[in-house]
Amino acid sequence: MLALGLAGVIACQAASTPSPSVSQTPPPSATATPAPGSGTPSVTLPSREGRCDMRVSESFTLANDLTCEKDGMVIVADNVTVDLGGHTLTGPGMGPQTWPLPQLDSVGVRVGGHTGVVVRNGKTTGFSTGVYFVDETASTIENVTTERNRFGFYIHASNKNVVKNSDVEFNIYGLHLQNSDDNLLQGNLLARQTYNSPGGYGLYMYASVRNRVIENTIDSNINWGIWFSEAKENVVFHNNVIGNSPQVSDNTEGSNVWYDPTTKEGNYWADYKGKDGDGDHIGDTPYPILGPGGMVDPYPFVEKDGWTKKRRATIDHYEPAAPRPARGVTVVALAGGSSWSARPTDARATLRLPDVSQIALGTDERTVYATSGKTVLAEDIVTGEIRDRSAYAVDGIVAANRDGHSVMVVGALGVEQRDLETGQAEFFSYSGQPKSLAPSYKHNHVFVATPRGIDLLYLNLGGRTPYTIPLDGAPTAMAMSGSGTRIYVGIVGQRIVDIVDTEQYAVVDRISLDSEATSLALSPREDVLYVGSGNGVVAITIRDRSRVASAAFLGSVADLAVSPNGDELFVALAGLSHAIAVLDAPGLRVTNVIELDSDPSRILVASY
């Protein structure tokens, strides 16, 4: 990824910067005492007075606290143990936001490119990053408290390391793994991380595989307790996950394992609603893991630290969910100032609502929100019932929020969000030029495509837009993945699609095209991107960027939509054709053409 490459360059430069070294003449030796319960034997190491930015090539026990304007210390050799001796390294503050790059202005303990390093028994506070491992192997962080940093622990491109029995509290980011594999995270407290757009995560794991997350307490983080993005084959069990907002998200399908396969024991989730009818301390129904794959913890504990109280084998009630039956599909089109609908096999579309300027699909996938001037109508596409008719203060683009019961309208003169259950409405000032919307999965904000980039519009913070994600140009089309972790953006005048990570708030990759994109859609499994242009449609795999299929049409492609099970692609055709083409997916063979009276500009796929 682009972000990783830049971060790696910065990390290497920072680790090689020359600085004053301390005397290598050790004072009298002292015995390092591990914290209670660490399981680490006492090791006699020389005791040494430290000073800021010291280069460390031999094992020692720190004999004093340090307050530093930059780094606390940098370890520059293999097989070095630094025992902080219960002392505190204090930095100059967390520094400015550098996300998605690690913040390396000041680091409590910095280690890069070594093996067999141990950092233990002390505290780092007030740094940009408390402890930073980069390109590190078979090293350990143990019994270290890190708090009030931007990053508590940042484990970067590092493998087979251990982080255990440590307290990670009151940071912007708690424990962060980026492109790091085969690590063990055990017995840590990851609690009360704060939020600073982005931030607030207890455990954040990005593009990291085969890690084991065991016996941690992940508590009261202001954002996600656990966030996995492109993280695969990780095993997570015997953790207490309590009071986070929300608890967990996993954007991969069928890869990570949320329980111990041997003992059939999972994690304790404080918001679990199920019961333990047989008294084995394991809930009788699964705990759902948020994300597109429908993953679950099938063996959730019903009380904190339940694995320490369990005395008999798990009584296995878990039955994997049966495949969801195929659902009925209706395609809804905005054409000629009206809303139209059709089944995939229909020859012509049917008029539903006249005098309509915008349409959007609800989270239930069957409610269509249509704007007529400043009025928003909520229509059940199955029954035809108008469930709600609300007047808004602004005229603009309509979208359903992810909470399932709020609808927003974003215009150039402001934003209004209305709760359809309570009728409560909120107005926010906004002066952007919205082109399209992608409501987020967290903290009530929405990504707004504008000519200057993608605005982050925070609806629960008075409509504040604290940041605009820079793009390679003005957007032509925008599509968010079902898990909410990626936004794909076509760029005006360029043959590329920018890929935006919605947690890193940055373009992290690009897809090259043969022509400028006019519309985008993503498969439900998030493995195929469909790109519409003046030349037709192409299906591109996300993993390796290969072209699966293509289809040419008379007229231009105005919009795209994919069926819920991913087997059909609907193409809105404008110009020489006024129609909706129905194609099989991802093969892109035309199976039907639905006629319209005028050019469509927007299509949706409702299901029931």
C-alpha cells in the first residue's frame, strides 16, 4: 500500500538519524524485578543512568525517569533487553495528526530491524508513539504501561513478536498492528483510548495475518474495541470486550476465527443478549461480528473471565447459518424527473412517483427515499406504501444513515438529518458542493464527494467537517464497500480509480483504467469492481486488478447497481439508449433490456 511504503521510508530515516550516545561504562549492576504475574524470571542486568535519545546496544536496567523533547531511547542491536526498572519516559506531547503514517516525531522506545529485543517493566507517556517496532522479529514488549500518546504501541511490518501483560490506556490509538504477522497479543489491558478523528480504537489490525489475540481486556474505548481491516487468519479468544462503541468490526469474510477451535471457547462480549441454559458458561446462541461476511463468535462467554470459571467441556449448540435463500429483486431508476421500477425480466419499467429529483435506498434494502423539492418520501418498494412524508429545510442529495432509522439531505446550503422514529430533526451548516454521499458505519458521519475531495461531515459534532480527503482530481463517481472500509472514486479526466481507506482517511491505492469512469459498483463480496464508462462496462478483480469481463453498449453508462447476491449487474444506459441493461455477473452477458421513456441518471436495487 502507498501508506505503508511512505511510513516505512519515514521509519527507516528516523531510526538512522544520528544522536548523542551515552557512556558504555556501566555503573554497578542491579537486579531487574519483573511486575507481578509476568512469568519472566529475574535477570541481573547492569543499572545505568539514562538520558534522552540514547542509543542502546547492550542490555541494562534504567536507573532514572526521563523527560525528553524527542525520543526516549533507540535500540540499535539484536538480543538487547531494556528493563525500564519501573521508571517513566515522558515525551513532549503526541504531536500533530499524521494518519495514515505513524507519528514518529517523538518515540518513547524505538526499535527497527532487529531480533530478540525485550522492552519491559516501565511506562511511556506523552510521546507521539509510546513504543514503535518496525521490521522487528521475535521481540517482546512486556509489563509496559503506555498512556496519553497518539499511538500506544505501533507494531509495523514486524513478525513473530509478543506484546503481553501491558496497559495501553488514554491514547488516540491503543495497540496498532500494520502489515505484521504471526504475533501474540496476550494479557493486555487496552482501555479508554480517546477520539481525535480518526482514533479511539483499542486494537487496530490492518493487513496483518495469523496473529493470536488472547486474554486481553478491551474496555471503554470511545470508538471500536477491535477493528480488523484486511486482516486475515487471525485467532481471537478468551478476551473481555466491554463498553466500546461499537465493540468489533471485521471486514473479511470467513477468514478470522473468533474462538478457540480446540476447546470451543470464544470471548466475553458485554453486550451479548443470549442465555446460558445449560450452565457451561458459554452462551447458547452466537455473538454476531459486524462486517460483510456475517461472521460470529459461536461460543461467547456469558460473564467476564468466564474461561477461568469454566469446569466442563462446552456443550455445542452452534449450527452454522443455512445459506440465505435467493431474494426477489426490484430495480428502481430515476429518469426524466420520475421514479420508475421493474423486475429483472420485465420489458418496460413502470412509473412509481412523478416529480422526483433524488433517490436513495434504505438500510433495509426495500425502502426507497425519494425527494420532491424539499419533501422526502419513504416508499416501501414491495407494498407501494408511503411510510413517511417529511418536509426538510434543505434541498440536496438524500441518503439513509447506517443507524437504520435516520435520513439525511445534504445540500450546498446545509444538512438536515431526521429521525423517522421520533420525528426529531437536526440542521447543520455546510457549504460544500456535494456530488454523492456515502454514510459511514460509525459516529454518525458521512463521506461527501465534492470537487475538492471527500469531506468528512460529522453530524453529531454540529455538522463539523474537520478534514477533506485529497484525491487525484475531482470525483466522477463514488462507491463504498459493504463493510464500509473502502471508498472507490473515479477521477475527472483521468483513467484511474482512487481507493480510499475510511479509517486511514487517505488514498491507499489506485486502479488503472482504459477510459475515464462514469460510474462504479462493487460486488457484495467486495472482490470485483464494476466500472462504467463511455465505452461500456468492465469487471475488475480487487485482488490482482485482472479484467474478468467487459461489455460494450450504444450510449453511455450513467450508473451501475449490483443485486444483493452478486449474480446480476444493472446498467443505466443514456444517450442513444434509454434503458436498463441486465447482465449476469461477473461474466457481463446481457440477459435482458428494460426500456425507459427517458435517460436514467440513477439506479438502485431493492430486495425482499
